[in-house]
Amino acid sequence: MSLKGKYVGVAFTGSFCTYEKVFAQLKKLTEEGAIVQTIFSNSAQTIDSRFGSPKAFLQQAEEITGRKPILTISEAEPIGPQSLLDILVLFPCTGNTIAKLANGITDTPVLMAAKAHLRNNKPLLISVSTNDALGMNMKNIGMLLNAKHIYFIPFGQDNPQKKPNSMIADTELLIPSIESALSGRQYQPVLC
Ligand SMILES: Cc1cc2nc3c(=O)[nH]c(=O)nc-3n(C[C@H](O)[C@H](O)[C@H](O)COP(=O)(O)O)c2cc1C
């Protein structure tokens, strides 16, 4: 399936260590001809860390996509009534956002975008990136794996010896995972 002309939402949450890989894929997405709208969670747009400054990340997102990132709940809300996206990717998705999404909490621009988008029965794709995926958040990941219209970029353990509960998605599989989800299918194998 071609992504040319598809409206793809890419929602950044506060898993900053993945941003380098995420931005590389964001670029590929635009090269495929997708029209990309980024959305930043409150953490993603404010936390300054050893992985970079939020100002630089927001600027990079705008340069790659040619569009200003969505930064507020009120800016994200029209995604629902105006049916603005064909697919929304939580890329990367923290344990915090997974837990809130699984429990119906909508208190960041990213969660508002997810709620608004899902009301239209369109695909939501999750790129897990959290140290508690096999711990406190396993139940929430399980709930989302079993939810209608929600798909996952294949994920697996990234450092079983030092971080036994950590799991991370294979960001290289973003585009095939989007293509599958747009056809209503989970890209397989989901565990890698
Ligand atoms: C430097 C840094 C790196 C972080 N990396 C992760 C991560 O990889 N995965 C994760 O779930 N949380 C991570 N966090 C914690 C989240 O940023 C934090 O839970 C935040 O509340 C997430 O909010 P959000 O889900 O709305 O973006 C990190 C925090 C910092 C400061």
C-alpha cells in the first residue's frame, strides 16, 4: 500500500532516548509521500534532558513535516469531529501514556488526539518504549492488544539482563506496521 497522500498523525511522548530513531523514521514517512502532523505530550514539549532540548525537537518536527506540531488539548480535539487523520501513531509511547490510554484518561494533547481519532473507528498504532512493559504496565499493554482499532509496532525486550521488565518497539517497522494497520491487520510477528 502506498502512503502517498495519507494523513498520518505522529504523537511524541516522553521516551526521549528513542527520539533519534523516531526522527529518522519521521523523515522516511514524509519521503513516502505521507502528510504528517506531529503532536507532543506535555512532557515531550517541556522536559529538557541529556537527549536534547524540547525546543530543538519541536523545531526538527516542523522542519521535517512542514507543519507546526499540535501542543494543546484544544488543538488536538478537532482530529475527531473533522476526521483529520487516516492513522495515528504513538511514536514513541511511554508507559505513562499506555496506562492512561488503557484506563480512559485524556489529560495530554497526545491522549486527546488518541481519543478523538478512535471515536472515528480509525487505526491507532502504538510504539511501546518503557522500562515497566513486563512489569506494572503488562496488564495495560494486554488490554490495548485486545482493543478494537489498536495495533502495535512489533516489540521485544531490549536489555533483559540489566532491565528485565523493559520492552521497546522496532522503529524500523514503522512503515510496514502502518500499512498493515491501515488494512485492518496487526503486522506479524508482533513479538520480536
Ligand atoms: C530523560 C528521560 C527519559 C525517559 N524515558 C522514558 C522511556 O523511555 N519510557 C517511559 O515510559 N518513560 C520515560 N521517561 C518518563 C516519562 O517522560 C514520564 O513518565 C512522563 O510523565 C511521560 O509523560 P507522557 O506519557 O505524557 O509523555 C523518561 C523521562 C526522562 C526525564
